[in-house]
Amino acid sequence: MVKVGLGEEANKGGSKDELQFRSLCEWLHQAIQRCIQSLRHAHQCHEANCPQLSCQKMNRVMQHTKGCQHKANGDCRVCK
């Protein structure tokens, strides 16, 4: 008879694939949170020469989004 889920992997909280998946999910969650924080900062920042590189990038993204002529028909790679 084969025991399922009772080995060392069960004690660690899952198989190697499950742990990698959880790690990837956590990494994605953190990346999304950083993106949200950068966007929030850029939206509220009024410094013309803000030293944060993410602020400058997000401001360019917001400016592009506001004026993109190709967004409506789905031809813009940036907006996608």
C-alpha cells in the first residue's frame, strides 16, 4: 500500500513544485505591491526632479496612458 502525502514533503508543507509555486506567487505579490507603491508615489509626487527612478518611470507611463492615440484599437504595446 502506498502512503500519499505522509513523507518528508508533507512535513515541509508540500512538494517541491508546490513550494516553487508558492515562492513564485509570493514574488509576484511583492512585485505588484512595489508597482502599486511606485504608482501611488508618482501620482502624489510634485517634485519635477524626483530622485526616485520608479517615480520618473511611472510618470512617463501615466503621461503615455493619458495621451495614447492607439489605446482604443488595441495597437499600443505599452498600454497592453
